Amino acid sequence: MRWSILSALLSIVAVSVRGQSSTVDAFLAAESPIAKANLLANIGPSGSKSQGAKAGIVIASPSKSNPDYLYTWTRDSALVFQTIIEQYTLGLDTSLRSQIDNFVTSQKIIQQVSNPSGTVSSGGLGEPKFNIDETAFTGSWGRPQRDGPALRANALITWANFLLTQSNSSYVTGTLWPIIKLDLDYVSSNWNQTGYILFKNNLVFSVNHSRKPRFDLWEEVNSSSFFTTAVQHRALRQGAALATAIGQTGVASGYTTQAANTLCFLQSYWNSAGYTTANTGGGRSGKDANTILTSIHTFDAAAGCDSITFQPCSDRALANLLVYVNAFRIYTINNGIAANQGLATGRYPEDSYFGGNPWYLTTLAVAEQLYDALIVWKQQGSLTVTAVSQPFFTNLSPGVTIGTYSSSTSTFTTLVTAVKDYADSFVAVVAKYTPSNGALSEQYTRSNGSPTSASDLTWSYAALLTAFGARNGVVPISWGASGLTVPATCQRNNGAGGTVAVSFNVQATTVWGENIYVTGSVNELANWSTDNALLLSADSYPTWKITVNLPPSTSIQYKYIRKFNGAVTWESDPNRQFTTPSSGSYNLNDSWK
């Protein structure tokens, strides 16, 4: 049996504010302890659904097939423990200390595990997932993914800052800082794999997208990712502050410089159509939950409604939210829902994974962004409607005009009430499609809302807990987003200019009509694509040759493949690997294996 009261309420186009709010109150009161228990059940070693996981290891889901999610993702783990750390440091649950200690220990181990992305010093920190026994996952995957180190740094910096207030600086400097610094150094060196971006007078002057920062958080598109850039900016910004606090002023300066440049890059995702393009590849519209997740995971109430850091109540974030939400009217379960009521939302409208469905965590993220916005408006005692955000507000309150409304005005009261109701209506959608036992899978179907894909997704439970907290006015500790400005001119090219000419030479005997290609881990080597792999020349047969211009000082993996009559044959494992020099040229002399 589903939440029958909500089913009835949501079948009515006009839902009363009081009725909806009280029903959401009841749902969250019942579901929050279930979510908390199920989240902890997915953390080793004693979680009831995470048998075999080492201490502090977060399993994505206990699902072992269709899909197999019994792995630990750096991204998911960091987001889950950001939630746990905030619950502990804000005094919401002081029983979680041992979980946090276990997480720290597990991540210290995971960082040092050599994997297909490299070692700790050659790119391995960008590896997205590991086995739950802390060994490397060596199967094919979309790698590397550069948001994980930033998110882990963000979680551990939150913990470090709290411990500093508790006069525990020795643990911060001796245990936490070495882990955090590895991640920050990785982010500082790798955040801008797009070559460079140049701003003048706060306008994009030149962008070179020849080098992409690898796969986005959905692990499907090899592209610049708004979410990745934003969490990297946060990591560098608060990393610089922590470094200063513990006397590491030299590295703090470098992080500050790269934080400013990352903030520059962040501005390039906004487009004239009134929303943020979440990614730049894959043939998509860019309307993506990536952007909503950015707002809530870089929320800093001290920054107010700042638009350059995409704060939840900023005009750009609100305009983007409306465009994103309306993109999911394509779902059958959203048919007939009024414009000012919540919809079931998914990752992006072009999604086809498991049929392309709404996700619990993305629907909850919309509600959380709106709850965060309400926190700030109430704190500052005013609300501003700009030309950019007017469509969002007009959707909820027709006829609202551009202007600033203080909390003493009826317009302020009308708008915050409408936004609160709108936020609650997204939670109501989640409640409607939550089974009676409170279990949250990854997705619920676009046709009838039945749970589907991975069961008991840990991130789904974390999303419910953070949305619940935001609804109750829980304010995360500031990370330093207040008062920032985009530098008038900034450029970033990872400290290395130009390219390195790399000659690939491989001895391989072939039959007539068979050819040798190379593909690998960087954009210039087709990002492991077999369709776009580079054809080598047979002019020096049996040695096949090609020279490719590659980025300098970069760890690169590659393999040769054979193509014959439409069939593709890969070399044997493991991947070949080398690091390009800082300049000049480089020769690789290989034999087919």
C-alpha cells in the first residue's frame, strides 16, 4: 500500500497549502528514521545490508544484479558522509562519531590503492569506484571522474573545521590534513582539463574545450560538468582556508589562485536561454539535475542569494530550476499536474537508463533547493525578483513584478508561502511513490511510479535526510562563498602550455583488410571509444605508427585494437600507461599483446 492520502491529494489539481503541508509533515516524520536506519545499514562493517564491506565503506546499494551496485563510489560515499558529518557537528546525532572515524580510515586506505586510473601520484584519485573490500575495481568503466576527490575533501574539511573548534588540532594536522591535501592537490592540478578559459571584465573571452575533465557524475558523458566544477571550487576555497588555519600558508595561496580561476570557469555554463548547461557533451540539452545538486551541495547561507556561486535563492538558480522541472512533463505520471505543483523529476530528459525514469534523490533535491532558498530569505528579511527569476516567481504567483520585497510586505508573505508549498509538493510526489515499508530505490518508473533499478540506494536516503533538515531550517556551516567576485581576467592551463608529440609504434602482424588502431583515456585518444579510435599507418609494416599531440605532464592509459570485417579485438589487460613529459616529444615502442 502506498501513501494513500497523498495519492488522493495529488489527484486533485488544487491542493490546499495546509493539507499538503500537514501530509508532508506526517510522511517525513515517519520516513526520516527509516531513511536514517537504512542509510546506516549500507555502511560497513556492521551495517545489516553491507556484509563484506570494510569499516567505513559505503555501499551504493545492496543490489547485486540488474544493476550490480555492490561497490563503493568515492562520490556517493563523500556525499553520504557529508550528511553524517553535518548531523554530528550540528548536534543532530552525536552517536555517529565512530562512523566518521571509520570513514577517515577507509579513505586513507582507498587513496593509496593502485587502480586503472593510476596510482595516488599518477591520477588514481580520479578512480570512481572500488570493491567493498577496499581493492581496485578493474573492469571497464567511465573513468576518471574528477568530482570524487573534491567531494571527499569537502566532507573531511567540514570535519576538520569542527575538530579545530574542539581544540583537536593534532588529529587535524596529523591524520586529516594528509588525506585532504592529496585530494586538494589533485583538484588543483586537474580541475581544468578543458585547456583554458579566459575572462575579461567578467565576460567569457575565450574557451578551449579541447581537453575535457572526464566523465560527469552520471558516468555517461565525457564532458565539462557544472556540478564537478562547482564542488571543485568549493573544495579549493575552503581548502585554502583550512590550510591557512593550520599554518600551511604556502599551499593555501596556490589553492586560492586556482579557486578564483575555477570560479571563472563556472560562469561559462550559464546560457542566454535562461538556464545552466549542465554538461557540454553527449548531444544533450544540458537540462540536468546536475545543476540542482550543485545548488544544494554548495549551499552557503552566508552568501545570501549570490548568483556567481549559484546559491539556491539566486535568480539564476531559480530560473534554472523552473526550466529543469518543466523538462520532465514528458513523464506519464506528471500528466495533468498544475504548473505550480511539483513533478517527478529525473536526471535529464534524454535519459534512457532503465527506460529513463524519475529518481527519488533528484526530486528531493528540487525541494531541498527551495527550502534552502526560504532559509536565506527569512534570514535576510527580504526577497528580490529580477528579470532572470521573474518567470519562476510568476509561475507561483501570477502578476508579481520585478523588485525587492521586505518581510513586512504582503508580497513577501505570498511568495515565501507559495515557494514553501511548491517545495512541499515535490516531497509529496516522493511520498506518493514510496512503498509502505519506506524503502527508497534509485528510481521510480515514469509510467506508474513503481520503484525500479537499484534497491535501497544509499544516496536516496541521504537526499531525504538533507531535504528534511533543510525544511526544518538546518543551516550547514559556511564554506566561504560570501563576498566572492569573479576576477576581471583569469586564465588556467594547468601550468603547462602547448602539447607533446607522442609517437605510438606497435609491432603487429595482420591479415589483409585488418587494421590497427589506438584509443585511450584522454580526449585526444578518443576516450576509449572504438568507433573513434585513431587509425595507425602500416607504411612501416609490421610496425604500425601514428603521432598524436597530447597534453603535457599527464598520466595516460591506452590500448591498441584490431578492426576486421566490423569486429573489434582489444589487446589483453592491463591497460598500457605512461606519463607525458612537460614538453618536447615522446616515443612509445610496443608489441601487440
